[in-house]
Amino acid sequence: MSTNPFSHKNTKTGKVMYLHITKGENGRLYYFSKDIIDAIPLPDGYVVETSKYTGMPYLRKRKEGE
């Protein structure tokens, strides 16, 4: 895992979003925000995809062989 905060450019607005983590009721919750403070690096075993409807990035677990 890298120590640099992970950033992703929103495809619809062109704004840069940073990855964050919080504790949810069922464990860890990853989310993207415009705020760089407390941003985290991309966790191992995850990939970033973009919603084709909103242009917002989201994480999903990497599949076998990816």
C-alpha cells in the first residue's frame, strides 16, 4: 500500500475526488470527497470504477485474475 492519498478525476464535472474511510455499522466504509485532509491511499485488493450515470467513482473488490 502506498502512502500517497488516492485521487480520481470525476468524468462529468472534472473535479478531483479523494478517497476516505470511516467506520460503518457493518465495518469499513470507503467514500470519495473533494477534501484532501485525511485522504487515504488505495487499499490493496480494490479497484476504482466510475458510475456511467453520475460519473462518480466507487471502489469494488478486485476479482480473481485481475
